[in-house]
Amino acid sequence: MKVNYNLTKIFNNYKGLWVALDSSLKQVISSDKKAEKAYNEALKKGYQKPTLFKVPRENLPYFGFAK
């Protein structure tokens, strides 16, 4: 099953930062310039397995190919 997530709002608000996302990948738990700080802050908030994502500074187009 393929699932696509629209991360436009996250991109607009967190350019260049590491963000920790909840299990739905829709809510930002914490953010920081350093991944470890974003991760540890999410743990302090009670999230056991946050997903880390480095938000790019520029929104570049990507064309993928899959067989």
C-alpha cells in the first residue's frame, strides 16, 4: 500500500530544520537545527517513536520512477 503525505505546511514553517513527527506523520512534535535535540524533545513530550525528518531549505521538484 502506497501512502502519500502532503508536507507543504511543514516545509513552509520549518525550512532547514529537523522535525520530529508523530505516528500519523501529520503533526510536528518538536523541531531544532540539530536532530538529537528535536528527538529528545519529542521523547520528553511522551512520544516513544517519533519520526525524524530533515526539511529541505528549498522546495525542488522531484520526478521519481518505479517499476
